[in-house]
Amino acid sequence: MTQTFTYNAAPARILFGAGRAAECAHELRRLQCKRALILSTPSQQPLAAQIAQQLGELYGGSFNEAVMHTPVAVTEKALAYLLAQQCDSIIALGGGSTIGLGKALALRTDLPQLVLPTTYAGSEVTAILGETDQGIKTTQRSPRILPEVVIYDVNLSLTLPPDLSATSGMNALAHAVEALYAKDANPIISLMAAEGIRALAASLPQVVSQPRDLAARSQAQYGAWLCGTCLGAVGMALHHKICHVLGGSFDLPHAATHTIMLPHVLAYNAHAAPEAMRTIAAALGNADAVSGMVALTQRLQTPLALRDIGMPQDGIARAAALVMQDSYWNPRPLEQQAITAMLTRAWAGAAPSH
């Protein structure tokens, strides 16, 4: 079989292993930084304080107001604080909310970033930023957005509650799923995608049933890293467009939205991407990609309906129309009527359908 493809590798320094958060100060010195701003959400202030203590003289301040969907107003407030504190580097501690804020600051300042992920979101290894302004979420890519160092310390993920672990892991899975049928797919990323799906599908049920199982947590974090790398290397399709629309326009929780929509979008694309579906099915250990994904969500007991996470029924038509605007490439052409029907099924928690 002959193939034609283009593969661009993004620069990355990954430190993986329990206890490696202790290396923050060393990494800052390696980057020749002298004053780091620590970012977190309000709930992660105690963890941020621990990191601050480790940094000693390299600590420049903390901003603990990161929120979902990276609102521009929050970024501007953080930027003013960063400048006032005269910080020359950024440490983002947390999941997608904090990592998004760090990237938004890096885009505006080009300061180096060190990321300590506590979830499985995967955005820490991408040069992609999604920002929300007045209810509209837009995304962009830039080399300035890509963090310089990512430290995967499994100990930081131990406190992630089982329900959030499940949806965060499903969010990561979505990156790998879409990488397999991306317009610019390539064999290296496809190998990473298949391995990422396999690692997460194998580990997430154990993480949910035994949240402090270090081996399962480590395997899930490994899978999330691979899936995030896929997100950063190739273009995404309908699934990510829908989730950006639903998150940005209706303020739905990011990971839960991905979790609910993934089986539905798989069903939508199933006939248009048969090779990707075979790879996904094999990685899930199932004969069929869609039923395998549904079975995984059932094992994880994740939300099934958009209405259960705050989506109004009268927003379905608006969401479908927004998906059609500036649409991403997708293996199956976008049909507004079919997308409306899919969103209606997802809103009600009905079974995915082709």
C-alpha cells in the first residue's frame, strides 16, 4: 500500500513519573527564568501554595481565578497581575481551565510555560488555544501557545474525583478518535492514537473503581499524553466543532460535553471512515467502534444526555446552525438536518444512530 502524508513534530519536553513536580525549580532555572507566576482554579489553591513553597526565590505570585472556556476578561485580569508582579514565566497547575489561561497569557507575552496537568484533558501538549468572548468560542494555533515543559506527576491526579476522571479521560479519547480520520492523518499519529485509546479504555474503569490506584492513574495519564499529542499534531473534525459550540454558547462543562457527544459523532462518521472505525474498535477490544464506545461510557457511568448537564432543548437548532458556520473538515459532509437529529438524540440521552 502506498501512502502520501506530511508529519510535523512539535517540540516537547515531557517529564513523566511520580514525584516529578519537585523538579519545577530546576526546570525554571534551565529555562533561565527568575520569577514564575502560578496559575490555578480557586479549588486548587492549596496545591498551588505547595508548589510556591518549593520554588522559593523563583516564586513571583499566584493567580487562582482560572475558569472554563478561557474567557478573555479573566485572561486580561491575569495579564495585568502578571505584569504588576514582573513575572518572566508561567506555571499552569490544573486541567483545561488553567492550561487554557496559561496559553492565553503566553500568546500575549511569549513567556515560557511549565505545565503540571491534574486531569486528562491533553491540551498541555498542543499549540491550540480556545478563547471565549461574549458567548462565542474561537480557536487558534500558534507556536507561542505551546508550553515549553510538561511535568506529568501522577500524584497530582490522585485527588481527581472518579466522575471527573471518567469524563476527562473520555475528553482525551476524543482527540485520538478524531486524529484517526483527520484530513491530515499520518501513520505516526495514528499509532499514538490507537495506543492512547487502548491505554485509556483499559485504565479508566479501574481509576473510577479504585481512584488511588497509582498504576491505573499512571496508565491513564500516559494515554492522555498520547491523545493530547494527537490533538496537537493533526486537525480535528466534527466532534471538536460541536463541543466548542456547545461549550462556548451554552457554557456546558467541557469534559462532560465531549463524553456525551463522542459516541454520537462516531455513529455519524462510521460509514465515511471505515478504517478508523476498525482501529478504534480494536483499541476498545470490541467488534464495533460505536458500541464499544457506548459500552465504555456505561462502565464509567458517565452522563448520557446533554439535558442533564444544562443544555436547553430550544438551543438545539441554534447549536446546529453554529456547527455549520466556519465548519471543520469532516470525513462525512455536514448536513444540518442530520446534525440537528444527532443533537436531539444526544440531548435526550437516546442511543447513537447512523
